[in-house]
Amino acid sequence: MLFFDPVYFMIIGPFLLLSIWASFRVKSAFNKWSQYANSQRLTGAQVARMLLDREGLHNVKVERVAGSLSDHYDPTNRTLRLSDDVYSSTSIAAAGV
């Protein structure tokens, strides 16, 4: 028989709700600003490359990765991976990521 401690849920519950709320807010903001193009018409990949080059990080690669909001940096391969929604989009949201 499984036993669930109600105190566990009282402690974890608020953090779980906070996590769900934060995820919703990030997705909502990204969707809102994905509808507006940035003034330079640069893709997310171009913005990332420009910022990396400006800081002298020429050895960091920028690659596309599947998924939505799955952007991340891989320090073992020195690779910045941008999701499909960011890599080729010229939106304000893509430039911000």
C-alpha cells in the first residue's frame, strides 16, 4: 500500500504551483512578442552570433535544436543551441532569447 504524507504536499505544493505559473508566464510573454519583428530584421541565430563575436567568443558554435523554448548552452562542446522558434525567427522574442 502506498502512503502519501500530507505534509510533503503542503511543502511541495506551493513550489509546484509557482513553477507552473512561471512556465505559463514565460510562454505567454514569448508568444506575445513572437508576433513583432525586431527593427533590424535579424534572426535569433544572427543576434546570438553577433553578441558572441562582440564578446570575443568566436569559438562558440550556434546550432538549431528541436523543440520549443529548449534553448541552452552546452559547455562541453562550446555550443549554443537555439530552438526552432528562436533560430530562424526575426521576432523580438527570438532576439531576446
